[in-house]
Amino acid sequence: MSEWQQTKEQFRKYVKTMKSYEEAIGLLYWDMRTGAPKKGIPGRSEVVGELSDVHFRMSVSEQMGGFLDALTQPEANAQLDAVTRRMVEECKKDYDRNKKIPPELNQEYVVLTSKAEAVWEDAKHNDDFAMFLPYLEKIVEMNLQFIELWGYEGHKYNALLDLYEPGMTVAKLDEVFATVRARAVPLLQAIAASPYQPDRSFLAQTFAKEQQKAFSLFMLKEMGYDFEAGRLDETVHPFATGLSPNDVRITTRFLPDDVVSAVMATIHECGHALYEQNIGEELYGTNMAGGVSMGIHESQSRFWENMIGRSGAFWNRYYGDLQRHFPGQLDGVEAAAFVRAINHIEPSLIRIEADELTYNLHIMVRYEIEKGLFDGSMKVADLPEIWNSKYKEYLGIEPPTNALGVLQDVHWAGGSFGYFPSYSLGNMYAAQLLNTLEKQLPNVFELVEAGQLLPIKEWLADNIHKHGKLYQPSELIRRVTGEDLNPEYLLGYLENKYKSVYGL
Amino acid sequence: MSEWQQTKEQFRKYVKTMKSYEEAIGLLYWDMRTGAPKKGIPGRSEVVGELSDVHFRMSVSEQMGGFLDALTQPEANAQLDAVTRRMVEECKKDYDRNKKIPPELNQEYVVLTSKAEAVWEDAKHNDDFAMFLPYLEKIVEMNLQFIELWGYEGHKYNALLDLYEPGMTVAKLDEVFATVRARAVPLLQAIAASPYQPDRSFLAQTFAKEQQKAFSLFMLKEMGYDFEAGRLDETVHPFATGLSPNDVRITTRFLPDDVVSAVMATIHECGHALYEQNIGEELYGTNMAGGVSMGIHESQSRFWENMIGRSGAFWNRYYGDLQRHFPGQLDGVEAAAFVRAINHIEPSLIRIEADELTYNLHIMVRYEIEKGLFDGSMKVADLPEIWNSKYKEYLGIEPPTNALGVLQDVHWAGGSFGYFPSYSLGNMYAAQLLNTLEKQLPNVFELVEAGQLLPIKEWLADNIHKHGKLYQPSELIRRVTGEDLNPEYLLGYLENKYKSVYGL
């Protein structure tokens, strides 16, 4: 083996060890959220902290620096296989970014955000924005410091967007969100004005938890979720976590008075899980084994939840199964009425309960505020007022309290800026993918209606999942759909669907 | 802070990090045994391997060497608090031992035993000792190499005993086992000859799993198991694992045709768990936080399972609860008859199913063989014959196949020599502790009969659990009972109990 090849092998081994830490940390988190005994949590958090610290130090170690130096030399780099070249690129990105932040500053930030999360909880509970204000100001200030240290192109906020959606920019988001807003707001107004509102009264029943679980398991099987490489558990907040492609766990929740919640959460999380389960085998144990961005990940969950799971075709096939799981409870209700009910659109104050149309408007409020905070056009102190006026403008409703307004999400307390747009990007990518899928598999909804979901899963696996992080999000979307991110598909999908649901 | 104090603090922090690795590894194992998806197991094993390797390297690192050098200097050492002094002592023991084995040799051994375990499985399945022979020979040979490298005092086997029961020697075991054998074998013969055999026919029923679980949970509560610092799961082989004193998990199994199995396994594992849950708080995060030896650990599980859980007093209190959990199924059976049934004594071929009397004889067979292998008086090739003749001699029965004889346990394939005696030591320690407990808490069995198990738990916590690994096993036993390990207590207990059960 040449020296260069040895370095390459050592680098890959080193990355594999880092992945082992991620896998262990992933399990520690999963366990804390699914059933770890209460008294063990503080100690367990320290264990996570210790292992995360080792992982972080590995990403900026001299050894890593040496690997990157050697493997980014033009001659060596040119000889690398495509996967290893991307591995090097990603490690270098992390290395450069992490190296620029002095450890003390990072430590200060960890302490600040962990305090801020606790303060936020109290502030929300007491509807007291003033209490949270100094923390949020400091978090924004420190993020501005980080941005200066990292460096940025164009808008400062780009540096934060890049953490979740590599390559995404304010310029692009301004453009797509303007397009969405211009058509989503009128669509929402038309829906609100429609006399043809769905009846949802029959959903107000008690649905046995055991049967909800049975139906969830049934749906997971139908969608091709591999139970030999995963499991379903129950948590307060549903999530999916890929410990490795061979162990991708889902959680959901069973609310006795809301059967739709569990069904949709399960389908949504399964969308995430299928992505992680179908990563290409040649990427196992590398830093390419995972979803490429939050937006692309969210496109998978939302594709399954909304485009498939709330479609008429889907329930033409599966409504009978749902009825059988709850004998007598849905007897007098037609599949079509059920579909209308679960596609009910209504502006609400709380993002996490929003429907697929208004969700984008919730996100836009946050996007515009984050952008304003980082270009200096908005002050943290003014956020309650700004928040409320934007909700009025986009959603036509105004929060009666800050707890239901600007304080509703924990993300900012944790320092997660640049993350929210991923949700809307997920919706846009999903619709764009659906458009391509329908061209390449013309009878998509006939397949759905026949209960043949696997060809859809396979298409997504071949086009998206198997590539892991090999391609940047924009490149991936171009490869699959032949064009850049284009919000027209989402808008067309929404207008078309809701014209029918609301008889517009 | 003086330099010496800084070193001390750094050393303690370093040990805490090692404990964090142990906690993570513990959870990874627990997860693999309780519900990790099948396809994830091979990758998960690699993760365990990577983290274990880091842990091992930390135990023999230059940094550890430096700490130990500094903190074993007489002046520094004299200033240490008692806990840190013991921490240093234990780390030094591991350091010295691990440093003596060349890494390649250790690697070779890991590969050998992992292969041997697979071969053993096939050999047992095919009743083919010859197939396993070369592996077992090589394992013994390598252990002899290790013993030479480690060094030893007296018998070579002492070096292996020390791994599980620090300070235990062949000289001591020869003495206690001779005493036990001299009285256990005649007792067994008298029992076999008794015309007054317990009726067990009423146990041959189907007991609903859900109710077995409910009763297990009830018993755990009665024994003072802290559910906020633990949880109960189901596995094929019951176990307890202390991830930290605040997270001590139990598993048990529910056999539909054997209610006694789950009850006793739960009580047994709870005995282990109480030990780990009641470690003194000042030991948290140190290498003193855990049971001091396999034998002392086993004394806790066997104390609860046998001395308490199979006692008449216990079932005078709890038999009604058991009956209530299985309505109608035990109606015609008196508590006394139930107690006799679960104290049935019968020589059997399989150790793990053995009763509390014959168990010790099973262990003696293995002890004598292990001793013989390491002093050269026995050859691996002769083991089937030796095994069978010893079973005949001690238990009066002979295995019809090697699968039911010398091949029955996996331990040797994994290289666990010196481990088996812990089980009998557990029985002896337990009886000795009971004797002291009865002096210090004279109405022990009245408390049991009144369902007041907590004072017993507290006594064990104060006398054994809270000390963690602070005292060597022999020292601990002397501190609590005022004398060295003494098999008379076990023999007295067995003779007394079984005279009554069998009307001798």
C-alpha cells in the first residue's frame, strides 16, 4: 500500500470511529426519550456530554488536520474515489468551522443556551417575554460573533442557513417565499370564505390506544419499513432516529381522543425512517450515511404524510382497514368525508399543529424575523410586536399572549437559528419530487389506491435515499427533478388539492 | 490548589470519563439484549468494541501511568482521602495487569474466544466435544501464558480467581468446598431417600404472562426496588445491569408453564439491583461505584431468592397475593404446600436449573476441573470423562451426552475461568450474612411475615451496598459478620431447612 493509500485507510477508520460515537450517543438520546428511569437522566446527560466532547475533539484534532492536509493535496485528492472525496470535503468543512471558534467561546455558548432553555420554559409558562429577552439578545449576539469568525458570503444569515441546508441562501429563500406567500395567502382566504367546510365532528371520539398502535404497525409494514432494522415506541413527541442504516427507530404517540394524530405522526416518521434505512451500503460507517439536509429529510416525511397519506387514493385503499381497527366507530362515515376532514385547513397560532398550507406561513414569520435579527433590521426587544403583526398579516389572527406567540417554540432558546426554513423547504421539495415521480411512474396514485406503496418507496430510495450525503441538496434536487428548487410545484399541488376539498 | 491536589482532581475526572464509557457500553449491551433490531446487532457490536477499546486504552495510558506514579508516592498517597486512595489502588491493579499483556496477544485472545463461542455452540448442538477440543486447549494455554505474565502467588489458578473474587485462593476454596461437600452430599442422599417428597403437580398449569408480570412488579415494589432508578424488561435470560446507581435495570422471563421461574428470577435479579441502587452517593462517578466482587454480588441475589424468597415466612405473607394474581388456579393449595414445592431438591444435569443445595455440587465439579487444568493435573482432552465421573460422585447422576455434560456452559468458550466459584461463594456469604442479620435484627422472619422487607433492604444497604468496592470481599465479610468466610452457616441453614421440608 502506498503512503497515500495508508492515509486514506486511516482516515476512513478514524471517521468510522467518529460514527461509532454518534451511534452510541444516538442510542443514549433515544433511551432518555423512550424509557430511561428519571433519576438516571442527569448522569446520562453528562455521559452524552463526555462522548460528544470526544467526538467534537476528534473533528478538530491534529490527527484530523493531518488527514485533511494530506488528502486535499491536488494529486492525492484526484486519486480518491468519489465517496472518500466527499468524506474529506465534509470533514474539512466541519474542521474549518469548528477550528474557528475558540473553545472558551463555545463553552460559554453551551452554558448560555442550556440556561436559556430553562429560562424560556419559565418565561413561556409565565407569559413573560421580558424574562427571556436578555438571554435571547445574548444568543443572537453570540451567533453574530460566530458568523464573523466563520465568515460568510452575502447575507450573514446564510452562515446559519448553511448549518441545516447546505448552500441555501437568503437570496433564494426571499425569492421562493415571496412566490409562496403571494399565492398561499389568497388561497387561505378563499378557503376561509368557502361555505363548503369539512365536517370533523365524527373524529371527536375515543379511539383505543392498542388499536391505534395496531394500525400504526400495519401502516409501517405497508410502507415497507423494515422491522428487522427498526422498532416502534411511544413518546410524548414523535421522532425518528437513525442510529445506523440497520437500526432506525420510530416513535409515535397515541392520543385517545385523536386517531388522526397517531396515524399521521407514524406515516411522517416512517418517511424519515425510510430515508435512513435505505442509505446505500457503500456509505455505511462513513459520514455520508445519513440525510443530506434537514430540508431534504423533511421532504421525505412530508411527502409521505401529506402527498400520500392525506390523499383520496390512499384512503380509498386504507380506510376499510382503519374502520376494521375501530369496529363500529367510523361505520357511517365515507372515505371521502374522512379525507376532507383530515385535510381541514384553518389558521392557528401554534406551528406544530398547523395544516400543510398554513404551515408555510408560520415558517415565513420565523424566517423573516431571523433574517431581520441577523442583518440588524430588527431588535430582539421588538419581537413580540413584530411577531403579532406578521401573524395578523399572513394568517389573519393575532396571539392573545406571548406564550402563544413569540415564546411558543424552544428553538431560539437552544440557539437553533436557520433551522425553521427546512420545514417549508421540505414541503416544496416534496411537491417537486411528486411531480417528477408522476412523470416517471405515471400511475402513482393508482398504485397507492391498490395498496402498492413499495414502488414509491423504491423510487425514493433509488433517487434520494441511497445517495446519503453524497450530493448537496440543490444538486440532488436538480439530478432528480431536472431543475432547481421551484415552489410552483407546491403551489400547484395545494391549489389543485384544496380547490377540490373546499369546492373553490 | 497544590500540584498534588490538581493531579488528584484530574485523576478523578479521568476516572469519571472512564465510568461514562462504561455507562454507555452498559446501555449498548442492555439494548442489544432487550430489543435492538436484529440487523443492527453486528454494527452495534463493533461500536461496543470501539468504545471498549478506548476504555481499555485509557486504563493503560501514559496519562493514567502518570496519575498513578504521582498518587502512589508515599507523601501524596498518605494525604489522599480513603475513597481516592482506593480508586488509585484499583486503577493501579488494572494498569499493572493490563500493561503486562502485549496488545497483539490480547487481540489474538479476543479473536480466539469469539471464534470459540461460535464453535462451542455448534459443538454443543452436535454433541461433538472433539470439535471444541482444540479451541478449549488453546484458551487454557493462553490463560496459562497470561498467568505467567501477570505473575501469581501459590496456585496459578489464584490469578484467575482474583479476577472475579479479589483475594480468593485455591487454599481457601479447597478448605470451604471440602467442608461443604462432606455435609452436602450426605444431606442430598438423605433427601433422596426421604419418603416425604413434595407434591409439585399443582405447578403444572398455564400462568398468564401478563399476571406473571404484574406479580413481578408487585414483588419489586415490596422489596424496595426504586422504579425511578430502574425498569423491568423481558429477556430470554434474566439479568440485572447497573448503568449507574440511578439507573439499574432488571430483566426477567415469563414462562407460561412455570410461574415459579419468573417469580424467583425477578427476586434474584432484584437482589443484584438493590446492591447497585444503594451504592453510597460519595462513590458515584468513581470506580468504587459497583459491587465489590462476583461472589458478594451473588450473595445479594441468592439471599433474596433463597433465604427470603423461598422461606415459609415469605409465603405466609405473599401467597395470598400470588393466588389473587391467578384467580382460581391455586385455590386448593396451602401456602405450606407451595413452599415445599418450590424447595424441591433433586440432582439434575443442568446447573442453571439446579436447586440451592445441589447448585454447590455443580460448582465444585467445575472448580475441581479448572484447578486441575491450571496446575497441569488434568488435560482438556480428558474432560468429558472427568466431568462424568465427578457428576456421578457428587450428584449421583451421569450425563448421557457431552452436550448435557461438559459442553453445557458457554463460560469456558469465552475464557471465563475462575468465575464459577462465585456462585457457591454467594451462597456461603448469603447464609453468613443472614446469621448476622438475625442477631442484629432478631425478628427478621417476623418482619418478612408482616411484609416488612424494607428494614432488611436497609440493613443490607448499610452493611454491604453503600460501601461499593471500598473493601475487599474478605474484609467486608469480616467487618459485617465479625469473621472470615465460613461455610458452616450455609450448611447449618441447608440442614435445618431441608430437615423440615423433607421431614428428615
